[in-house]
Amino acid sequence: MLLAIIGLVRRKRLDEKYAFLWVVAGVVMLFAPLATRAIDAMSTALGFHYPPAFILLLGFFALCLINLQFSVVISRLNKHNKQLAQRFAIMEQRLKEVDRLEK
């Protein structure tokens, strides 16, 4: 996964600021198998009787955070596109008025 993320960043298909979350996720996936005892201890301490359920919950929360970040970015871009469309319409109207006055 880390190699795929690095490849996407190098080919400019994934922006660096978004790649950070995926790199963190990749590093966690890479080292999670080495920390099975710690994961078992944490899941037991938190009341999970089945440690893989705890890992699934953590993954679900991580994906929710990533989706939240993308929703914020999409909302900001949508607002920016709306402003640009409005500015374009105003400029187009002014251009038509100038053309009409020149004739």
C-alpha cells in the first residue's frame, strides 16, 4: 500500500496533503501485525471480547475521519466553484454590455 501511495504522489495523481493520511494508514497496517499482544491487551482493557472486532472498529473510525476530511474539501471546492461561476456570469454580462454599447 505504501508503494502505491508513493507512486500516486510521484505521478501527481494524489496531492501530498491527502497522501499523509494514507501513508499513516499504510504504516499502521505494516506494523499492526507486530503489535498483536498490545492490540489484544488494549481490546481486552476496553471490554472487547474479540480483538479483531476492536481492529475493525479502529479501521471504521479511520475511514470515517478520512471521509470527513474529503467532505470538508469537497464542500470548500463546491463553494469556490459557485463563486467562480457567479463571477464568470457577471463578467460575461459586462462584456455583452460593452459589445452592445460599441455597436
